[in-house]
Amino acid sequence: MLNDPILQRVILFAIPLILTNMLQLVYNAADIIVVGQFDGLEAVAAVGATTSLYNLFSNLSISLSSGTSMCLSVQLGAKNHKEAFEYTHTSVVTALVIGVLMGVLGFFTAEPLLRLLKTDPIILERSTLYLKIIFLGFPATLLYNYTANIIRTIGNTKSPLIYLAISGVANVALNVVFVAGFHMGVAGVAIATLSSQVLSAILCVRYLHRLPMEHPCHLYFTRLRMYNNKFARILNAGIPIALNSMAFSVANVTIQSSVNTFGVAGVSGSSSAASIEGFTYVAMNSVVQASLIFIGQNRGAGKYDRIKRIIFNNVLLVSAVGIVMGGATFLLARPLLSLYLGQGEDLAVAFGVNRMMCVLLPYFICGIMDTLIYCSRGLGASFWPMVFSISAVFGIRVLWVFLVLPYLSTIFTDVFVQYRILFLSYPISWFLSCIPQSIYLACRYKKMKRERENLQAL
């Protein structure tokens, strides 16, 4: 990560991460496809109606693991092995504690929150059951994400890919057994997902434990605890990221409450489209994550001229990925949606296509926004990127739902036009967020480079 060529090394780092994230989406898509084929459209809607709410809890918790990457990457770049060791062990304990707390909270608030989101009574019971089972596996989910982040930060993106492949195959197999074989419906899908999360967490923990004992990230079970001020530093770096993620999720929950008013067809079409869009997002997000780790390690090594080139290359790369994948996927929108929803569900497919038109085609703007944010985080800044992001993304989407959408809906009465108007809030919010993010990143970089030069002059 500290040597040329930059673009080649970013691509080599990102490809296994892209495959890992896409593989995870394939397995998530398999959940929806299996339950749709064997339990019907209402089951798809029941799972889809939980997505934004689950993501609210999941993103809030998992975003804290970015604090680990920020702290650990700098220490590894500076070759400070003692600090890296303490961050590794503190992170594992943090994952378990937060996983238990968030899992319990999610389990007991699942039904009232789904009611608050105006979930259709037809699917409410199944949505609640699915969500409660998923929350039981929250500690394993968090443990996997934290440990996988540690493995990637030390430069290995292949092992998490292999572990996800193993657990994913188990997930698909259990889906077929529980849903097609035992006719357990959404409960079967949830249990299969929970089981695969436990397996992937075990494999990542095993990897860290089997690292050479002299490696700074070797995991000693007997030395697991929160070291000194490491927990506070991880939280200090991670909380702004988590708040930013939570604001996005709350905004998306608000969007979901509006989607729910379009009925089962609107909900199932949106959830299926979101799953398909996820493939483009995770490809872009792999470049985004590479930005954080590469810049963090180069900051630790004091290579600021190289950091500038990393920022430029990653913005171009994420734009290319978003444009190519987003455009290609949209061309296949109808057959892909039919795969999720089944043949003859033309209304749900039409809703899905209308969503993808507004979200998928301009998705590269989201990639640019996220890259700018994570480059700032790699330079040690979390607070102001959070402020700019929340102001633009959260503010615009909430105002859109409560002010713009009701007004335009009185002018445009066609249901599909109203659906498109709802999802136009996404690209507009991404674009407005990019403006302050780019200005702040440029100023942050110049300031830190100048401080480094002054320190060297002394």
C-alpha cells in the first residue's frame, strides 16, 4: 500500500473485496428468490419491508468498525506494533458488546417499529418474525464485520472472500432445506442467514488466532479486553461515521414509510430493485474502503504526495465502476426483477424499473460522494464530513418526503410518476453532498501536508 503503482495496487486490493461483497449480495438475493419462488410475493414483501429498519441498526453498529480501520491502518503504516495489537483486541471485544446490546434492542422493538413504518398488516406478522430471528444473530454479524475489517486492514482481502464463500454456500443450502423442504417461509430464510453469519464470524476469528505470534494482529483469546484508551479512540473515530450512517438509515426509513403506501407491489418491487442495485453499490464501496485503508497507511508513513494521487485515482475508478455497472444492470432490469418476483408480476416489476431509473443510473455520484468522505476519514477527519453528509443527504431526503413529495403528488397523479419523484431524492442529495465534501477534503489535505512539512523542517 505504500509503494507504486497506485492504481494497480488499489485494483488488486479492491477486486477480492468486490467479489466478497457481491458474493454476499448473491446470497442475500438467494434469500429473496427462494422465499419468492416457494412462498409467494407477500413473503418477498415481508422480507423487503424489514430492510431499511434492519439497516438502521446494522449500519449504526457496523460503521463503528470503520473506526477500527482508521486507527489500525495508521499504526500499521507507522509500524507501531504494540498499538496495533491493542486496537485489534479492543475491537473484538467492542464487536461482541455492541452486537449483544443492539441485538437485544432490535429484538424487542421490531414489531412497534414496523408498525410505525406503516407496514402492511398482511405482512406484519411475517416481517416481525423475520426481523426478530435476524437480530438474534447480531453479535455474530458484528464480530464478522470487525474481524474481517482487521484482516483487510493488514492487506488481506482474499481470506474474507473465501470465508464468505463457504458460509454463503451454507446459507443457500439451508435456504433450500428450510424453505423448500420444511416450508418454513421467512423464518427458514432468517435461520439460514443467522447460521451463515455465525460460521463466517468463526472463520475470521480463527484466521486472526492463527496468525504468527509475532504479528501485531495475532489474536490471543486470553488477552481480550479493552486496552487503555483504545476503546475511546475507536469510538471517537467511529461515532461520527456511525451517526452519519444512522442519519442515512433514518432518511431511508422515512423513504420506506412512503414506499409502503404503494402497497405490496410497490414494496416488493422496491426491495427487489434495491437488492439488484446493491451489486453496483458494493463494487463502488470496495474502492471506497480501499481509499480509507490506503490513505490511512500512507498518512502513518508520512507519504502525502502519494495520498494526493490515491484520491485522484480512486475518484476516477469509482466513477468508472458506477457508470459501467449501473448502466449495464439497468439494461437488464426487467429480466432481473422477474427473477426475483416471478413471472406474471408485471406491476411489481414496473415499480422496480421506475426505482432503478432514478437510483441506479446516477449511482456513480453516490460513489464519488462516499470516496470523498472516506478519503477525509483516512486523513483522520470524521466530524465535518459527517456534518456535510447529514445536512445534504438526511436533510434533503426528509424534506423531500414531507414537503416536496406531497406537493408534487397533487400535480402529478400518475402512481409511477409519484414513485419516481420519491426516489429522485437520492441522486439530488448525493450531488449536493459532493460539493462541500470536495472543498473540505482539499483544505484538509493541504493543512496536513503543510503541518508535516513544518515538522520535518524542525
